[in-house]
Amino acid sequence: MNSTMRTITVVVGLVLIALGLYQAFVPQQVVDFGPLEVSAKEGLTTESLVLIGLGVLALVVSFLKRK
């Protein structure tokens, strides 16, 4: 794998991991009812786990050595 493709896959992997972590730890919707605050979709969801997994897969592929 040439260095350009390796760089692209590393960047894509890091971006996917960052997006997955962002979705996992930042609440997607916050609703205020006076003193009560409700947040929805907080924590690890299937979508965030898939993004993190694809990012890790892209990083692994970028560091594989081809003969």
C-alpha cells in the first residue's frame, strides 16, 4: 500500500473513531421542563459502536504490510 492510501485510511479511521466517541458521550437531544432536564440517546448505541469498529478496522488495514 503506498503512502498516500495509508495516510487516507489513517485519517478516515481517526475521524470515524472520533465520530463514534462523540455520539457515545454527547447527548443527542436535551429537553428542559423547568428544573427537570431529560437527555435522550446517551451512552453507547449500535451506531456509535459501528463507527468505532469501522475506524479501528481502517487503522488496522492501514498498518498492514503488503509484500
